[in-house]
Amino acid sequence: MACPADFAKKMLSGQYSLQVWILLVFLTATSAQKICDPGDVNSCRFLGKCVSIIKLEQFNTTMNESVHICTCPRVSCFDLPKELQCGKVGSTKILFYNSLCRRLRECETQQRIKRICYGKCEDKFCDRKCAR
């Protein structure tokens, strides 16, 4: 998702309607990242749940009830013990505090993040296969 400041500039310039702006702000606030299809189990994966916008109390709208978004759990992964993990998306390595942090990020991006090692990404053995 692009920078909120970019959205604000486009909103002020009239490039986005008010409904689109409200939806974008809501998606950011709920960790939801995309529109989903409640009839397709693959449209919202990685701990995500496909929910009608009408049923979400945070979002008061007159939009059609058929609009569903993928929402992710609103929990803090930092309440669990620290167990650093290095994950990889494409060629980009990302350090996570623990497994739950990595899984929540997968939900937010709806993209698999492969764990490549326990510990920091800079560790010399990190590119070796992860122990299960």
C-alpha cells in the first residue's frame, strides 16, 4: 500500500472519491489489505478472514453489503517470547521478532514469507536451510 501522505494529496486534488478515501483509511486501520470473495477460500489466506464491510463495527457505511475485505487478527506478536527469524520475499530479507510477527505480516500482505533461518538475517549461516 502506498504512503498515506500520497493518498492525502490525491484526495485533496480530487483524484479519489470520499468513499474510496474512507475505504483506504479503514483498510489501513484494520490491517486489511484487499477486497476478497467470501465464496473463495483462497481469496483471503494466512490467518485472514473475509468479512463484509457492513458487519465491521469500525466502519459505518452506506456501501453495498456485497463488498468484503480481508481482515487480519489485531494481536500483538511482541507479547510472545522473542525468537528472531529471518524471512524472505523474492530476494528481500526481512527480520521478524518471532513466528507470529511473520505470520501476521503474511496476512497483511497476503503473500507467503519463507522463513530462511532463526536469528538475524546477517548471520553467516542464515542462507542455509532452516531447521524445522
